[in-house]
Amino acid sequence: MIRRPLGNSGLFVQPIGLGGMPMSIQGRPDEARSIRTICAALDAGMDFIDTADVYCLDNDDIGHNEGLIARALREWRGTTPVTVATKGGLQRPKGAWTTNGQPKHLKAACEASLKTLSVDCIDVYQLHAPDERVPFSESVGALRDLKQAGKIRHVGLSNVSVSEIKEAQNIVEIVSVQNECSLYNREAFDEGVVAYCEKAGIAFLPYSPVGGHRRHGRTPKDPFLREIAGRNKMTSYQVALVWLLEKSPVMIPIPGASRPESAQSSAAAMQMDLPAEDIAQIDKHRQ
């Protein structure tokens, strides 16, 4: 499949990337298996990895996933350029997930991510979520400042509405938007986020594209998906990914993985297609 543009960044990546979160939160695999998983994804053709400083257990573990990615990229023997996107704007006090969109925090978090990823400039730095205690313009303004300072190349957003995307665009160029989106959660379609990203030339990065931690276990058991998967010689997970790819040219799903086999299966979906009648059938089938 042809690479897709990451907004107007000038970067083009394969249409499915790797989500790093499962390798660093509760129940995570050992480090050696995570490194193998990342390398397997790259060997299978993926060239985009999404992470965050808070993909970890708690505040004492900040940067765990970024560190895994940095090590894997050092050990990987491939030569294809790899784009890494990370995020700032959350914290993990005692394992909780809390927002902190204060400019001071975002700038300090970016500096820490630069060190953990062992880079001089981050490819794409995303605001992880709006903080209702901080004016959105101030949080986005901090990312603009980081870009102007040469700390980050491009700015992305996560967990945002169309109005928030528009507000951010008045401050700095936005190349990507990352919201939850899958067969099971279609809010990004229903609320116009995907349509706006298409119109504005912004890449849309659906996280939890096969259901996330809450729903991914039901995906292979779903009789509806199993029927479609069987007649197309796919897994149910691959059906979910290909459906997203077919829905929009700006779509770049980032399924998580904690095993090499899972990463390889997701990468294989880049070479698959679904008939138009199956796409239409999935469109009508609300989980």
C-alpha cells in the first residue's frame, strides 16, 4: 500500500503504525520481548511509532515506553527511516491518569522526552489531551514555542474536538489528530473530526483501532467480524484495521502490540483490501 502523508509535514509513512502503550503499562511484557516486538513491526514494514511519556506505570516510571523505542531503534538493523511521535500533557500520580497542560510542564516534559528518545528534535510532538484548568491556547502555544525553538518538528493533537482543532490551527500548524476510533467507537466520524481532518489535510491517527484494552478481546469472537474475516482470509483484527483504512485517505491506524506476532499481523493488513459490499455492511453494523 502507498505511504500516506502525515498532514502537511512533508513526511510520508506506511498506512498502519505501531502503538507503543501495551508494552509499558500494567501487565506489560518483559523488556526483551518488547524490543523484539518493535523490531518485528519495523521488519514487517511499519515506519511510524506512536508513544507518550506517560506510557508507564506511574510518575516514577515516566518515559518507559520512549526508552524502549530508543533502545529498539539502536538495535534494529534496518535502514528505513522511522518517524516517532510522542506526547506530553498528562501525568501518572500513583498510576492515575491526570492532565497537566501548563506550558511549564509541557516544555519540561518535551525536554525529558528528547533525552529519553536520544534525539535532538522530536518528529511529531502531540498535546495528549486538553486540560480544562488551562486555557487551550496556552497549551498549544507551548508547543508552538517548542517548534520555534527547534525542539520539535511538527505539532499534533490528541483527544480533541473540531472546534479545538480550529483553535489550535490559529496558533500553529497541526499535522495530526489522534482520537479513539474503531468499529466500536465511531464518535470521530459522528462528530465530524475525521471529515474535518480530510478537509484540512490533517492526518487522523485512530488509537484503539481494534477496540483497545476494553474491547479487543471480543473482536475475534464477534460472529459478524468472523464471517467477514473468513471469506476474505483475514483475522477479525485485520478486518477492523482495513475498514478504517478504507474509510478515509488521511487515516493512519496505530494498533498497539506487546508480542511480535501481533505487530506482524497488523502490518500484514497494509496489503489487504475489503470488497465494497463488506465495507458497506460494516458501516451499517453498529456494535
